Amino acid sequence: MGKENRRVMPCIVMMVLLLSLAPVSAWDEPSGFHDIPWGASPDALKQRLPDFRCLYTRGINCTGQLLIGAVPVSVRFDFDSEGMDSVLLQFSSARFADIAEAFLGRYGSPTLRNHTPLQNSFGARLMNEQLSWIGSKVIIGLYKYGEKSTESGALLETMQRYQRDTVRKQQNKDKAKQDLGP
């Protein structure tokens, strides 16, 4: 599994569990991120964020650094043929409370809160906090600990992107089973 996939995995696992639930309360679904609407082109993103670097391999993604409040955040925007459909944020877990406060202020109450005990490689016990917002158009996951206990992250994506990725993952699992033979 690639390094980027491992970073996103806690959020994806949570989202899979969440989709079986109906939204518990109303929340303010975003029409994009950082004044860049869902469906925007990489060129539109570059006009708004000229320091971001875009790569055109296996899909298009643009990466760079932003501030959310006073918190430095690494950001990756992903694009499909219809434009921007996913945003991955990574930041220091020491600043999770600041980012969580910003998300709660912007999006409202999450549709789900989950606390999961973790243990790092040194044996320290930690409590991972995961906040999720599930809407009809957008799904957001915010987690305190990712691959490392020093990293936090968030994934914002369109429901269309989430559903497409879910189908693709199931197809890959089915193919892997078939590859093993009868």
C-alpha cells in the first residue's frame, strides 16, 4: 500500500462505516474548499493558488501549503474528468483541536463522532478522535491520528467520488479473489 493511501486509510474506513447511516443532523455542506468550487479545473485552482504544483499522472492532483487559521496544512486537491472532487489535508496532531474548532464552526455539528483507542509503536496509549459529516453531495472525515501519532488529517470529497472509489475498491477485491483461481 502506498504512503498516501496509508495516510487516508483511517478516514476512508470511517467513511465506509458512516455511509450506512442516514445523516443524524443538518450540517452546512461545502460547495468546495478554500473558494475553489467542486468541479473546478486545475487551471482555476492555479489562478487562485499559483504556488500549488499540479501533476498530471494517473489523474490530476495539485499540492501545496495553506494556513487554516494559524495552522500550516499540506493540501492535495484531486481532479477527475469533471473537475475537483477531493481534498486531502494533513497537519500536526498537536494542532488538531484548532482545526476541529474551525471545522465545527464552518460545517456545524458532525453527523458522527467516534473515539477509538490506539497504541503507538512505543506502547503509548492514545485516543483517536474522528469527526464525520455526511451529506447528500459531500462527505468529510476529520481524524486526530493518521499513520503516525504526530499527524492529523481530513478528507473532503464529493459523494460521487466516494461512490466511484467504493465501486473500484470492490472490483479490485473481486479481481484479487479471481486471481487466486478456483
